[in-house]
Amino acid sequence: MNAEPARQPEKRPRASGEAEALKRMADMLRQGAVMLDIQCPACSSPLFRLRSGEIWCARCQKRVIVVREGQDVTIAASDVLLSSLEQTLLRKLSELNEMMKAEGDLGRLRELSALLSGLLDNLARIRRMTGRRTG
Ligand SMILES: [Zn+2]
């Protein structure tokens, strides 16, 4: 007789990203990070200063560069911006890929592939700027 209690399928709540971010924030605090009263320019989460001095967004899991702290806080969102650009490019590349698959017209294909090469150039540039090494 296998009378196992009916187990509720573990549905992830919609806000699981939120919960994850909170958990990461808690972990960071435990490791001696300090919560700052400035927000991430990308997601408006509070930013943390790690013991290493880096400023970090727990939700984006990205480093944020703060140019000046104090009265006039300016956040150089370069990391955030670049990563958002990267996402956009990747999305466009995949759209372009679909378009090229469906395209039968050679002239149009030439246009699309010129566009593709431009996007790839930009992607490579962004990856160089973010210091990511890709082989
Ligand atoms: Zn963020």
C-alpha cells in the first residue's frame, strides 16, 4: 500500500527571480557587503558595496560603476548598458537568422547578410568592451 501523501506540484511563483535576488542580497550582506542608498540603473534594486569595494547589483548580478557618490550620484551604467545592448543584438541576430532562413531573394539575402555582419561586428565590439574573452 503506497499511501504517499498527495504532493503538490511545486509551482515556481512568478516572483521567483525576486526571491532569488533577495537570497543573493542576504548572502552578500552575510559576506560583509553594505547596502547602499542608490539604485541599480537597470532594475532599480538597491546596490551593494562588496568588501572588495565593488558595487554590485544582486538582481542583475552585475557590477555597477558609480562615478560619484554623495549629493549628486551619477551612475555610469556602462556595464548595464552594454549588457542590455548585447541582449538586444543577440535578439536581433536570432530574428535575422529566422529571416535569412525564410528569404529566397538573393538581393534581399545580401542585404540581410550585410546587416548580420554589422550586428556581429557590434557584438564583438561590445564583448571587447566588457572584457569578456570569447576564445
Ligand atoms: Zn540591477
